[in-house]
Amino acid sequence: MLQIHAPQPLLEPIHNREFPGLRTALGTVLAPAGEGMTWIWNRVPVRVGYRTPFSDAFVDVLFFVEALLGPARSGHHSSRFCEYALTADWNLAWHDGQLVVDSAWYKVLGADETLLRQRSRLEMPVPDFLAEWKMPLRRLVDALDLTRSSCPDDQAKVDRLRRIEAALPHFGAAYRADASARSDSRAP
């Protein structure tokens, strides 16, 4: 089971700026301080900062979310998270709505690698896995919107982020009750 808790990140007081790329924009507008996300991987908490590693790794997240949203009933994707606070390999395979992620954890904040290695295989329905990524991606979209940041030279990536986040039909388990109660379906 994967569950992602993604509180609102702190933002730098930067407004109406153009950036050369989406990674640069997110790395600049997301404040290094503040609460990050917590990924609950088979009941083991993994702390992940918005600015790093997630602002660098989100492109790979987009790849596997996009693949899982696609029409193929089966497939596979390999991802590597390689930052100072999180180093892991994920091998995703899905078939008929079920997902299996075989992972190798090398480094995480809190030194829980041993426990994560013992619980390395994640199995869950594809729709539930996808739902967990909606809030983290929404937080990135909101960071760009709230700071009125633009990336004219990287607009295709910005559009892709927005399109993929909008295509996810609902929020993960931690947010479903809040999101379904709102008329505009935007969670806090």
C-alpha cells in the first residue's frame, strides 16, 4: 500500500517571474524550509521534501503516471530517485488494473532503508496508486499558479504537468473525504 500525505508547501515570496525551465521554477519558488511530503510505503513513512528531491524527481513521476493513465492494460516502467535525501529504484509492472512495484531502497531520511528493503514489494490497484499522486502534482501546479511563475521555454512540460494532474480522477485516501465534499473538487 502507498499513501501520500502532501501538505501545502511553503513558497518563496517570488511573483511574476519567468524561469528557463520547470525544474528551475519549482526549485526556486518552493521554500527549502517547511513540511515536506510523507510517502507511507507498506506502513513505513518516507519523508520527501518538495524542493528536493521531489522537484527534481517529479518528471519521472509524470512518466509513470502518464503510462499508467494510458490505454495499455499492461506494461512496465523503471524509475530511479537519486537525490541527497532519497535514493531508490522502482520497477513498476501492471496488468488488468493491478500494479506491482518492486523497489530497492538505498538511502532515505530517517535511515529506514532496512525496513523498506524488508517491505520492498508494493501491490495495489492501479486507480488507487494513481490517486495518491494527484495531491503532490496539484501542489506543484498550485505553486506555479500562486507565484504566477512562467516557463516560456519549457511550456510543453508545464502543460504536461497540468494535463496529467487534471487527468487523475480523484485524490488519494488521505484527501478523498475532503475533496469529495468540495463543490469545485479542489482539496486544501
